[in-house]
Amino acid sequence: MNSKSAMVFATLACAIAMAAAPKAHAARDIDCRLDYQLTGWSLIYKHTTGNGRVSCDNGQSMPVRVSAKAVGLTAGKWKVDHGQGRFTDVRNINEVIGRYAQASANIGVIKSGEAQVLSNGPVSLALAGAGAGVNIGVDIGAFRIEPMR
């Protein structure tokens, strides 16, 4: 084995060992979900607002306000009832608050729906919801979750 191969092998072995080693100080991830409803409209500019509740398996929960603003080739008006979201890589309920990068493509006539995956640093949010309205387009923007005050 030449020195270059030995170096690659040693680096891989260290990486595997570090990944497999238990993290003594790291808190465990908690399962959190978002139940929400929202309404929105778009004509090049997309604006969506609503509210919901974040609930976690450790008993924590909080009411939240949700909103999205984006730009793109988009037009329509819609409403989503009984939307649900699942968060990943959450260790504290406060980590779900913030601005999530969003890109979407949508089409709906009478029955409207959404499904997308958003990210805010290490935290990801998968959204799925169904409702009513007329919408078509593609856009890019931000989805925001804020605590109710």
C-alpha cells in the first residue's frame, strides 16, 4: 500500500469512527409537527398567511403564525385547510422558528394542494396540504414561522 492510499484509508477510518462514536453531550432529536391552515394569492408576487400549532413528542407545543412571500411566474388564489408538516433535526421546539428557503411549482383548479420540502439551516420541514382555489406557477421565496404573540 503506497502512502497516498494509506492516508486515504486512515482518513476514511477516522471519519467512520467519529460518525459511529456516541455523542455524550448531544441532545436527542425530537419529533415535531406543524398543523396549519393558510390562504394566499399570487400574480407574479406570491403572498400567503395563516396560523397553526407546532407540537413535539416531548410535550412542548406553541401556537405559530405562518407566512410565505415569493416571486415567479405564478397566478391564483387558494386556501389550505388541515395542512401538516414534519420537522427533522430538531432538538428544541424553538429551532422550528425562522425563515425557510422555498421553491415551488403548483397547479390547481377547484381542488388545490401543496407538497414541498423546506430548509432552515440544519432543520428541514416537509409540508403537505389540500384545499380549494385556482393556482398555477413556479416561484422562489421564503416560508416563515413565528411564535404567536
